[in-house]
Amino acid sequence: MRPLLHEVYSDAGQLSRTPERQKYFRSFHTSSAELAKEATQAQPRLLVLYHEMYGGDVTYDQWLDEVKKHYSDKVVSARDLDVY
């Protein structure tokens, strides 16, 4: 089983965006809830998040909690030069 690397945006952060930006994000990016569902199906040994888009007043911890709310396995936020 391999790790899954994936970009993600905050569902809660969408609320502060204009309807046009919300449509853009839904069309070209993956929400935290959508990613959690995909990762649950894929069952990677590790979910590695990158290109993280919080939006609004959402903090890093709140955003990570969004993902963990729907995905209970191991998840990390990618940092430059990290090795997984």
C-alpha cells in the first residue's frame, strides 16, 4: 500500500468566497470532505496533503480537523523537503 498525495481546500473556507470562486474551487479542486471520502476508499498507508487552501478565517488546525472529521487514518500536511 502506498501513500496518497493530494491537494485540498477547506469546506468552511468556501463560505467567505464569492459564488464565482466557490464554483471555481468545486470545479478544479477537492474539498476536505471529498478527499476524506476518496482516501477512505483508496485506503493509503498515509494521506499526505499539499497545496492546502484554507480560505476565510479558517486556521490550519480547523482545516486539518475538517479532514480528520471524515477520515480517521494517518494524515499529514506536507512540508518542503519532508520524507514520507
